[in-house]
Amino acid sequence: AFFLNLTFTVLEVVGGLWTNSMAILSDALHDLGDSVALGMAWFLDRLAQRKGDTLFSFGYRRFSLLGALLNALILIGGSLFILVHAVPRILSPEGAYAPGMIGFALLGIIVNGAAVLRLRGGATVNERVVTWHLLEDVLGWEAVLVVSVVMLFFDLPVLDPILAVLVTLYVLWNVIKSLKRTLILFLQGVPETMLLGDVEAAIMAVEGVRSVHHLHLWSQDGEHHVLTAHVVAERSGSLLEAQALRRNIQEAMQKFGIGHTTIEIEDPNGEGCPAGADCY
């Protein structure tokens, strides 16, 4: 899917310049972003499988966030470039070669459709996101096909830059939303798929828990989540009882997709957090 998309992106740039179509060039930008996303997902998927070491003790999963950030910045920069060149074309339309646009639109539908079929049914977040990007490409090429057919019979060159602006704004809107989610994860925010209050309530519902504090939740890559918490037990008990309570809490966290937990069990009659500790 990566090589298919990248090859077609190069053809799109050549074809967009040949047909003088801003719509094709704007979709080439989108396909370039998809190529980068596919390439990074491919590379970082392999890198993310590496275990933790002395440099990255949690492992390499957060490198996928780096890829998402770079991909978003590339698309934002490219979108602004397309808008700067497309908006003046609306005010002063230039003719585009409609037959060539039709040919590229049909080729775009075939190529992106084949890539969607290749990635269909992917289990990871990266695969699902990239699949949606490619589906958007198929829809974009269908729009180019409709516009180019209209331009084949009617002298309406202004339709090409209008379509370019609409496609670019749509891409830009989705990229900015994706960038916001990525930055939240980068800054160790709570994953958007869950609420901290729900997690706290689930811990409190475990038998033997009196209270919970110092509760923190973040995600390594949007898929693998990490939780730390201090839990006050209902009563004093043995080490085996504390271990059993910790195990029950960990099992309760599985429904949230939290795979890594660090839970400190505190005695109700003890002093709790050490003096000066950051417990909140």
C-alpha cells in the first residue's frame, strides 16, 4: 500500500502540472500525507515492537506519536501552500485539461481503492486511521471525476480551484483535529476514549478499597495506556492480601484497555504518602 500510494503521488504531481489542475495537485498533497503516514506506520510499527532498554525504559511505542506529529505538520504546511496558489485561481481562473483530469481521476479511484482493500480489516489504530485517509482519497477522486466531466462540456475553469480549496480545507480541518489529539497524548493527557472519573469509580468499586489518590492516567501511543495510583485499603492486612487487592484492581482496569499499572497499596492506619511526597 505504501509503494502503491507513493508511486501514484509522483504521477499526480506530474499530472497536475501537465493538466494545470490545482484539484489534482491538492489531492497529490493529500496522497503525499497518506504515503508519509503509511511509511511511518510501517517503520514505526517495527520500531515500536522493540522492548524497553536503558535509554527508553517504557519501550519505543511513543515513536508512533512522533510520526503522527510529523505527518500532521507536513500536511498543514502543504495545505497552506495549496491554498496560497488556489485562491488566486478562483479570482483569475485558468483553463485545465479536462480529459487528462478524467484519466487521473479514474486512476486515482483504482489505486486508492486497491490500497483500501489491502488494508481492510486492520486491527491496529494506525491501520484503521490510514484506511480512513485512503477512503477519503477515493471520495476526493470521485469529486475530481465529476468536476472534470462537467468541465469537458462546459467552460467553467473556476470549478477546479474551488474543488482544490474545498478538498484542502477538509484535509486541513481533519489534520488539525488529529494534531490536537496527538499533542494531548504527547503532553501525557488522559486518552480521549476514557474519563478519569470512570477509572476512579471502577477502582473504588473493587472490594477492599477505601479510597484512591495520586491517580494518573496517560497513554504511550493512543492504544497502550498506563496507570499509576495510591490505594488505601479498607483494613490492615498481610502482604498476600495486599497483593490480592492489587491484582483485583489490575483486572478491573483491563476493560479500559490499561495494560500497565503501578499501584501502591497503603495501610488505613499508616501515614499514607511519605512526608514531602507529591500525592494529589
